[in-house]
Amino acid sequence: MSQHPIYISVIGGDRDHTTPEGLKLAEEVGRHIAEAGCILVNGGMGGTMERAAKGAKSAGGTTIGILSTTERNQANPYIDYAIPTPLGFVRNVLVANASDAVIALPGKWGTSNELSFAMIAGVPVVALEGWEANLRDDGGKSRFTEVTYARDAAEAVTTAIQLARQNRA
């Protein structure tokens, strides 16, 4: 019996809530996900979501977008399977729960919402860049034991895969 591939959600800022560095990082994360043989899941729209999917596609990967709209054609061009929903931002619950692990890139309220839903559901979370400062207290300790921190895209994906496998066991 073959095991299902690992699904990794990539969450982060939309077009209005990201930076050029964040977009580059998203593309690197997507590429590493595909190179590892995993499936990328995200919100299917622009910004971090589009660039992560672009990275995955550049390495021959498979992408799934869980849309906040009922219009399938609003998915970015790098999404293989667009899942329209009438849920708006409530779809964040689905993005967080549809995967074996979540990688959090810089973002705003929608990203923190997805991060929270993943932690509530017990889905392993790996945080990159700006999240570390937000999730640590003044003494440098993590406020959330559910979050693992990574220094770069490759480490984030490797860690997400390890945590997903442990969580499946």
C-alpha cells in the first residue's frame, strides 16, 4: 500500500501585504516543496500564494488553491486544482487543515489567522522570517511551542516534512 504524498500549506501575505524579499522566499519554498515530491496547498490567489505556486510549478510540482471566492477563474495561473468556496476568509480554516504541515511566510491578519487555525488543529507549523520576532517574548522564548523556526526555504521545507511524518506516525 503506497503512502499519500505530503501536503504542505504555504501561507503569507497577499499582493498588498508582502515584500519583494517575501515573494522571492515564497518562490524558493514552493520550488523546494516540489523538489521534495510534496504537494503545495495555499489560498490560490496573488502575492505569496502566487509566487509559492510558481516556484512549485517551476520544479514540476502539483499545486492546490483553496479560493476565498466562488470564481474558479480567479485562481492564479500556477494553480493546478482550484477549489472555489463561498467562504471568504473562512476558507483559511481549510487552508490550515488541508495539509500535513504549514510553512508561514511574512503576512498580516489573514496569515496570522491561518497560523492560529493550524496550531488549534495540531498541524505542525514552521515559521520563516518576520514571524519569529512576532512569536517570541521579550526574553527570546517562543510564545507558542507549536511553532518551529527555520532560517531559510530549504530548512523550512525539510523541517515541515519531518514534522509531517512525525505527526502521521
